[in-house]
Amino acid sequence: MGGQSKGTLHPLLLESGYWANRLRELRLSRVSLVLIPRPELSSNGIEVDEFRVRAHDGIRLWGLRARSRFGTSSARVRIVGPSDLPRIDSAAVLRGEAEFVFQEPAGRRLEDRVLDVLRVCHLAGEVGPSGARVELVASPFRPAPDEFLIATQLLADETAARMPQPPLDDSAGWPARN
């Protein structure tokens, strides 16, 4: 996989302020999703579709979506390199995980790769199992790519921002106002 992490990321790459404009660009861009059934890759227990979706900058991302015909409880996103074909992890799908595996376009900058991962994660949340959590899954033989590390942090920030805040309780040890 291209863009493998060889150490820790620079802290500024995980700073949400750095990503604010890029995330706004991602939210404003048209998604333009196409799902194409792939019966030759499907089986009695697994339904496979090819997906094509536009990245924030108009580049076409493509990959495979697989889900169990018996129901799914979570979704996982994997990425393969520009010269690798997406392959479904049948064991994971049969365990009840919807899988989205997509091919990384060649020559993409790190920030574009992060936004590509986020686009597919949002796609997995929209067309995957309703209300399911989305997990990024890296190869067990290689360290997680930088785009996964950054996207994981940005998704956690996004989830925290959507969480309802508890009401402010002034009675917790503060003196009463007169």
C-alpha cells in the first residue's frame, strides 16, 4: 500500500483546524454514487456490488461492497494499492460485516487520500447497515497507512461533535447567584 506510516505522524496532521476547509470541501462536493451488481462475485450467502463514487475533487473512486444476505451489524473499509484489485474478505462478510474495499488512485497526495477514505467511510455509513459503526481495517502484515490514522482521528472528532452535550449544571459546587 502506498503511503505507509514509518513512524508517528506530525501532530499538525491530526489537528482538526488544519482539516476544517478540506472537510468543508468534502461536505459540499457532489457524491454521485453508482452501484452495479456483480453476480459473478456473489454467492448464496454474499451479495457483491461494484461502487463508483466521486471524490471531493471529481476523481472517480471505485471498489466493491459486499454484505451478507443474512444481515449485517457493522461496516468495514479497506483500501488496496493502485495496482491491486479489490478482493472481498468473505470470512468477515459471513461474520456479519459489510465490507467496502476500494482501490487507491495512483499519485494522490496525502490529504486527497485522507478525503478519499472519509468519502468511502461516509458511503459505508449511508449505504451500509443502518446505524452501524464503520471501522477502518489495514493489512495485518503492514502498519496502518497514514490516511487511515488521520481519518480515524477525524471520524472520532466528527462523532464527538455530533454527541449531545449534557446540560450545564450550575448546582455542582458553584455558589448560588444572588
